[in-house]
Amino acid sequence: MPRLHLGDWVDSAVTFLQSHFSWLFDAITRVVNGMYDGINTVLDAPQPLLFAGILALVAWWLRGLSAGVLTFAGFALIDSIQLWDDTMSTLSLVLVAAIVTLVVAVPLGIWAARSKTVSAVLRPVLDFMQTMPAMVYLIPGIIFFGVGVVPGIIATIVFSLPPGVRMTELGIRQVDGELVEAAEAFGTTPRNTLVRVQLPLALPTIMAGINQVIMLSLSMVVIAGMAGGGGLGGAVYRAIGNVDIGLGFEAGISIVVLAMYLDRMTGALSRQVSPLGRRALAKAKSAAGGLRIWNHRPQPVVALVGVVVLALVAGGMNMFGSSGEASATGAKDVGKGKKISLGYIPWDEGVASTFLWKELLERRGFTVDARQYEAGALYTGMAGGQIDFETDSWLPTTHAQYWAKYQDKLEDLGSWYGPTSLELSVPSYVKDVNTLADLKGKGSQFQNRIVGIEPSAGETGILKDKILKGYGLDGEYKVVDGSTPGMLAELKRAYAKKEPIVVPLWSPHWAYNTYDLKKLKDPKGVWGKGDGVHTLSRKGFASDNAEVGAWLKNFHMDEKQLTSLEAKIQSTGKGKEQDAVRDWLKENPGLADKWTPVASYLPLPAPPSPPAPLRPAPPRTDPR
């Protein structure tokens, strides 16, 4: 059967939409960003423990005293592990996605409940939306809306919309038909029948749908983090990429606390707003036969007064609190607080150079946001203008595919290190394997696998497309896609047990100083010539930031500087990259001023001295 080029048709459709409807996507981006920024500003305004108190008061009102105490303890835990800002960012993302989803889902559900034709048309569409892998939605999301919170919110809306529509339709259809007929018999209009009979009785089911929308939105936060959405999803994504168990557990616990709070509160709220729910609560209270302190719930007025008081206290603290010290003053304050966005892939030289520049720019008064991305998302975001620059492009070979695709929208600020090399490496205790050709016939020794890095990495593409085929290894070895930290963790485990392993590496890399490894020779030259590590920026960045552009163009590191910085970051520990950079700069005085020179304040010139009185010239003594 001939191949159906469905993927090519989809690519063409996406290209058409991107070319002709960019104005629409830009408008959606502005609206969604505005909603997110507004909600996030409100949530970030109070002090963490005061806001935790507000959330605890809401829980006390809706669920009881025990729920209030547990709520405060849970959010205090989040604050204690320094993930409060990420949690508020995630809550903002969930709220924006839930609000937009419900604005669309509830009317659609009502329409489907009142029309069998609409219900029949919507059903396969909702099935498609709900069963399509959620990560697929990120691909067009990044292309249409760039990187950041917007593609994550859009993907979340698409993924969480079906249960909202289905539960609304189900709730209205389950209303007793005799009640609807009775309302119509008394002359009630269809609109009043819907508003006064069907919706109140369907409210418990609709609220269950709202609960599902919120839970599905929370399940999407990690995927949103892959597109630069930040928040707890970004923390989980960093933990996965860096194989950081501690950070992963902390971010996971924070998501669990937030999910449990939202789940319990929406469930309790549905009982408060629904007539059937209030009746059930009254029966349960009378059946309890007595007041229990842990089930005590304040009157709504008392809870509202408490929330208002705490909000006013929080606002007062922010109004009169100190704004902190500036990061740079005087002649060094070149940036004046201007924001610069950096992106990086979790490769060692990229992490080292990114956090080095983050520290250098912050010392010069800039506000720097550095986020981790997949290679494809990084280049797409930079081409779209959401990311200002990155420092780890290997050109002209390794990242040639990205440069060919986006070179019209990027600027090459030059190579700051080179030449580099790509290679497959094995531990030195692996005998009789010294070249790539020696791997042939020895696949069982290495479990027929090459422990790889990110599938989006340029080295991975060259390895799969050229190295395996060039040396006849494609039927014998399989490249196991993963991440650079995952590959290094597997190398460490195998090296400790003296097990054979083959991994892709590059030079320079700190692993060659830590382990005794052999670089497999490439007699056919399939890897190609060595690359330079380039800094790429969005189009126009150097002209918009002339001084920073000049710094980046003149920036160079030698092998000793780069490997020592990488080793410092490794020894300092995960999550402390900028601390390691600060210590390294202290050990290498003068480099910061060399790489980011600024004009110092000069003393005011002294006023000119009055001219000396004229004196008669001495008599000439020269006989000529």
C-alpha cells in the first residue's frame, strides 16, 4: 500500500497557519500572558506564610478546622523547601487554563445536552483531544506561540477540555425529565428552565467536571515545563534532565500538596453551591449528633473577615517592606534592571557558560532569567524572540540542522571556545576496542546498546545517521535515548562495577578527568572536523544591547578555564551552579572585569590654573 504522507500535509497546514494567521496567535499570546501575569502578580504579592494562612482559612470554612491546619502545614512545607514561587507560578497556570477551559466547556456541554446533532459531532472530536498524547500538543504550541507559559497553557486547555464538556452534558441530561416537563407545563421559557431547573440540579456533576479539569491541568505542569513554562513543572523537568532525585522529590511533593488542596476545596465548594449538596451537609450535621472541634467550620462572614484582614496585613508588609539592595551600583550598573533571557541545554559546557554569563550580567545590573530547554524548543524560542541568547551551539557540524533552519532569524556572535571533538568512549579496562571499527561484532559485550544523550542533540543525530551506518553498526547496536546527566549516571555506575559501556562524549569534558576513558578513533573521519562553541542570539539582540553584544563577541575561554569551571560546578552540587560560578570567579580574579569591561567613574578635572605672567625672554647666548 502506498505511503500516506499525512505528516507532510500537517506540516504544510501548520506552515500555512503560521504564515497567514500570525496576528491571531500574537493576539492570543498577549491575552493569555496578560491573564497569567495578572493572576501571578496577585498570588505572589502576599508573604508566603500569610498567603498560606489565607488558604488555610478558606479550607477551614469549606472543610473544617483539621483541613485548615493541614493546609497551612502543607504550604508552609512548600515555603520551607524554597519552592513557593514555583508553586504560585504553577497555580497561576492552572487557574488560567481552568478559567479558559470552563468558559468554553460549559457552553459547549449545554449545547450538546440540548442538541443530539451537536453531541454526535462533538463526541469523536473530544475522543481525539483526550486520547492524543499530551506532549504532541506542545509541538504546534511552540511553533505558533513560542516558548514560555503560553504553549503550556494552550496544551493544557486542549487536554483538559473534554471532561468539562462531557460532565456538563451528562449533568443536564440526567435531570429528571418529568421536572423539565412540569416547568414547561407552567409556561417556563426554555432559558428559565435551563437556569432555574436544569443547571441547579446538574451542578454536582458539573462541579465534578470542574474538578477533573483542574486535576488534568495539574497533570500537564511537567509538560508545560518542557516548553519553558517554569513553575513546578520546570523544577521537575530540571530534576529529570539532571537526574536530581532530591529536587524531583521536593517538586513532586509540592505538586501533591497543591493537587490535594485544589481537589478537596473544589469538592467542598460543590457541596456549598449546590442545593442538593447543602441538603446532604445538613443531614450529615444532624446525624453527627454533636459538635467536634476538628470539624468546626466558621460562618462565611467570619471566614471572609479573616481573609480580608490577612490580605490587608500582607499588603501592608509589601508596601512598607524593603525592596532589597540593587545588584549593581554606580558605573557598574550598565543594565539598569533590564531583563535578559538566557536558554540552555543541560550539557556541561552549556550549564557552565550560561550561569557564568548570568552572574556576569547580574553584576552589571541586568535582571537575568536562565531556563533549561530541549534543543528544538531552545532554537525555536530564540528564533521567535522569546529567548535573547544561548552559549552552546556547536557549529558548523553538530548543530548544522538548527542553523540551516533558523539562520535567517538568528545572529552568530562568534565562537568562544574551540576546536571541539565528538567521540564515542569506553572505559580503559575494555580491551581490544580502540577504534569505532572495533565495536563491530562485540555488541553482546555492551548489551547491544550505546547509552545516549538527548534525542534532540546534534551529536545524537550524527551518531544514528552517520556513525552506525558508516561502520556497519546499525543492526548490532541501538542508541538508547536519554539525557546527558542520565548517561553520566550510567557511566558512573558501570565504571564502579567494571562493566563494559560505550557512551557518546565530547571534548572538552570533565568526565575525562574523573574517569580513565578511551576515545575511540574515527579512521574514516565520519564525525567530521571539530566544531567551535558559538554564542547565538535572536535577531537584533546585539543592536538592542550594544554593550552586551560587544562583551559576547569578545568572550573567549581556554580549556583550563572551562574544565576547571565545569569541575567546580560538579563539586559544588546540583542546584548551586551560580554559587559555584561565584567561587570560581573569586579564585580567578580579574576575569569578570576582563569579560565585561565598563568605564569607571573618573574624577572631575581640576579647574584650569590662571596663566603664568609673561616674563621677558632671557638674552640669547648662541653666537649663531
